[in-house]
Amino acid sequence: MPNKKKPAVSLLSIAAPAVLLAAITGVLSAKVGLFDDLKDGVDLAVRPPVTVTIAPRQMSYRAEGHFLKNGFAVDAPIVVAVLEGPLEIMKYQVTREDFERCVADGACQQPEGGHSPGLSGVPMTEVNYTDATDYAAWLTRKTGEVWRLPTDQQWAFAAGSKFPDDALGIDGSKDNPALRWLADYEREASRQRAKNPLPQPSGAFGENEYGVADLGGNVWEWTETCHRRVTIGEGGEVLKEQPACGIFVVNGKHRASMSFFIRDPKSGGCAVGVPPDNLGFRLVRDGRWYSGFLYAFERRLQGAG
């Protein structure tokens, strides 16, 4: 019998549901004023930051978290991650001058202390997770574009060859549990000998292969990824995972995990490893077609809470 041809799938049949969903979303949003917070504060005087676009690709990197096997600490596994769409991230960290504009608008809190107050071109430091997300919300309102903290994985994609591998190469075991502890102690001791912990002007630490600046400098950056404790089996399978969402991953010369309210990392708020020299941040622009709706919905939920 002759093979029957399968009916061709028309472009209209694929596009129609998406168009219909967008139309319904637009109507409902207009009815309840869902986008009012996003559109009412747009200020043409606030220019969007300089960004770098990371092309979609696949990479292998060491997973975030504190991993345990048979009750002993082990190196986190290497995992494969896929960046499915372009990632637009700020070329430089948010500067003190940028942050002070948010403070002047009453949308951000002025941290006490800090380095080089009033100077332009120096990264804003001594900011906690809430300060960073307040700034992201302010920049979103001022530009009409959705800005967020990057996830740990997004930061890794943007960092490229600058992304640190924190593996010790020695897993804890009942045969010699002290070996990993000694290796960790030696590494942490070497990390504490920083040459100059004072923040330097933007661009002082150079760029990576994608044009993202200062990834290897002395300002660690907040991400929106929660720290986690993971128990794995003999084959590396995850047996139990306990997220700790009051503690967030910060990335720089090495990974660290900080309590969300900490502004001075040397004050004892580092949950894992040697404290960073300084805490700052950079943002990613959320270019997904539904990002405005998602942002507005999240803001409404936060307001309702």
C-alpha cells in the first residue's frame, strides 16, 4: 500500500495559541492594572546599563552546594548545563554613583560605611541581598525593562573561563577523614592573604573572553540562587536535598554563601568558606517575552504578602 503523507502542520496552528495567550494576558493585565508598577515609573533620564550578550551554548561546571556522601563532605559533581537563549548581563558591577541615584529616589537604603563614598566608577559595596533586589526593582521601573540578579548558573555562563572550580580533589572518608579537612584549611588560609581588599575602579581587573569585566576582582556578587545541602549516593545520585533560602550564593574569586541581610562579609555572616573581601552585584536583563507579566505578577504577590 502506498504510504500516506502526514498532514503538514501549519504555521498558523502553532502560532495561534501563543497569540491568543498573549492577547488574553494583555486584556487581563489592563483590567487589573497589572503592569502599572512597570510602566508608571519609566524615567528617560535613567539610561540602561552597558551590557554584554552571552550566546546560547552548553557548558560543564561544578554544581553549587555542600555535598555529602556517607556522612562525609565531598567535592560537588560536574554537571552539564544548557543556556537555551541569549543572556544579557551588565558588563560592569553596579557602581556607587548608580546606587546613590536609587537612594536619592527613596527606593534604596544607604548602607552605613562603605568605601569611597561619592566617587563615580567604583563598584557599590557593603550591600546585602535586599539592597541588590531593591536596586533591580528600581532600575526596572525606571527603564521599563525587567532586571534581576543572575542565578548561579547564569553567572557561570557569563564568567566563562573566570568561573572558579572549588574542588579540593580529596573526598572525605572514614579511612582518613582529616585529609580533606587539612586540604580545606590550607586553601582557606591562602585565600585570606588578599593583597588589597579595597574596591578598585570598574574595569581595573580586566575582561574575560566575552567582554564581562572584573569577574576576578575583589568584589563578590550576589546571585538569586539559594544555598543547599545535598546528600548523594555511591553513584552520585541525589538522595536528599535541603535548600536554605535565607542564604544565597555569592560569586567571585571563589564561591561563598552569605545570609541575605549581611552587608559586611567580614562580620561573620559567611555560611561556607572564607568571607569575600566585599559584596556587590551586577544584574541581568530578562528579555523573555513574558518577563513583564511575570515581574508584575511577582510584585503583586509580594505586595499581597
